[in-house]
Amino acid sequence: MVKQMLTPRQLTILKAIVEEFIDTAEPIGSKVLMKKYNLPYSSATIRNEMAILEEIGYLEKTHTSSGRIPSTEGYRFYVGYLLETREKEPLKNQLAPLFTTKGQSLNEIIRESCEMLSELTQLTSVVLGPNAKNDYLQRITIIPLSKQSASVIIVTDKGHVQNKTFRIDEHISMEDLEACVNVMNDYLIGTAIDCVQERLEYEVKPILEKRIIEHEVIFNAFLEAFVKFASSDVYFSGKENMLYQPEFNDVNKIRRLVSAFENSQMWHALSPIEESEGITVKIGADVPIASINTDVSVISASFKTGAESKGMISVIGPTRMPYEKVISLVEYISKNIEAILIIEEDDET
């Protein structure tokens, strides 16, 4: 394996260079390594090892300095063999309230997680929501939460779940909500999710008008839930963060990045081939979006949203991103989103 090509000293020097460059974005020289990392080697020895690492392809020499920076291959080696991921309690504590708040829908939790992720990393995060266009409605269930709220759970034949929380106005009774759900189950079960909106408008609404006085508020809430269900959600947070990275001072790079953000469909290429792939780290040319894969890394994790459906949360940043921190956060968030879904499914059954 490639790992065996490097001596323990070379491994130590490479790890220090990658982590220092991630922190400073400045080329690294031997004197910095000696002073900051207390390496027990002479400056000449460090320079010699850096030259060897450059020859192997793990370091690059810049034109403006005698120091070195990691190459794409250097980052890949670092992530594959040198990175030690540890859960960071302060970060977990900041995220914990997202997963303990009652009455939030899955979409609300996912979006807030995405926003918090971009805030904590100062990078761009993206969530790919599950796509249920080709699913068929299996059932709608209503669960009272309090006198003022209730949760409606929509389930498809493929196990895809959408949760919608209603604030119950004083003019709307729980009986009205239950009647509404019963009508929808009677008329819509077995309907393709992509066709539900039309059937709601032309078949279900006239029936609700006759049976329920405050039908308009209830109808619009259900309509919104099904519209979201049928859409292929791609949600970004912190797009502007990428523009402040020194790697993207180039106008052409910024233009390609902005164009990629505007074309949301291309981000579905990030989805892993296998469900069991877990955390994925794509660096440089590995990123399956050709227009932006220069100097870019993407760290992703999928989360199950049903028996046969999944979503994905990713962080996009320069190849000089804090891999340990980002991997820990992405993994923590994806696991907690899944855990919430499991609890909701248990409550429903």
C-alpha cells in the first residue's frame, strides 16, 4: 500500500504541514514546523523530507515562497491514513437543541441543521431532500400534540415520511382535522404523490367545503405539505462563505461556483452509490461536479427517511478545509436526523 512508502518521520511532517496549511493558508517552511510543532529534527532534515514528499506527489512548491503546501494527493492521503476524528463535546452541545425541540417537522430540523452546519464550519452546506415523486400515498395519520397543535404524518408505499405540524386556531376543532384526514384517506390513498395536488384541488376540496366550515386553512396547510413532498428539495446555507476563501479570489472560479449553486439539480450527483457508504470525502477531481472540482472538497453523509428513501447532508469547501471538524459534525447530524425518524416511526406504530 502507498502508506508503507512513507517513514514515520515523513508521516509526522506531512500531517503537520497539512494541518498548518488548513489553519493558515500560508506555505509551510521547515522553521515553522520546528518551532510550532516541536519536531525533533534539524531544519536540513525537514527540508530534505519535504523534498521527498514533493517528489512522491504529496506536497507542492508555490511560486511565491520556498515553503510547501499539500497537493490533492496529499489531502487524500491525510484523510485516508492520518486523520483522527474525535467527537467534540462543545460542538455537540451547540447542535443538541436541534434534536430535542418538540413539534418540529423533519424539513425544519434538516434546514436548521444545514444552517448550523454552515455557521459552525464557515463553509457552505447543502441538503438533498428525499424525492418522492414516484411514490404512491399509503396513508395519512393525525396525532394530537396539545390543544393548540397536532402533527399529521404522510406515508408513501416506499416508506417515505413527511411530517406536518399544525397550529390549531380556536375556530378549528380536532374533529375537523380528523374529518379532513379521513376524507383525504378515502379519496387519495393509492394516488401517485405527483398527482395528489391536482386531486386535492378538484376532487377533495369540494367535499371539504360541504363538510368543514374552516376548510380553507386546513386545505392550504395540506396542500403545502404535499407540494413539498413532491418536490426534489435542494437546500443551501452559507453560499457566501465560499467567496471569502482565499482559493476563490479568482473571478472565473467564483463565476463557476455561483453558476453551480444556481443549478440545484447537479448536486444530486453527490449521492453515494451504496447505502452503506457512510461518510464520503470527495477531494478535487473526485467531486462529481466537473465545473467546480478544482480546489474543492465535499464531505457528505446520507440519512434514511424511510424504508427505501434517503436524504443527504454535505459540506462544500476548499480542499484546505478542517476535515476532522467537518467530518465529526456531518456524522453527528446525519445520525441524529435518522434517530429522530426512528423515534417518530415508533411513536406512530
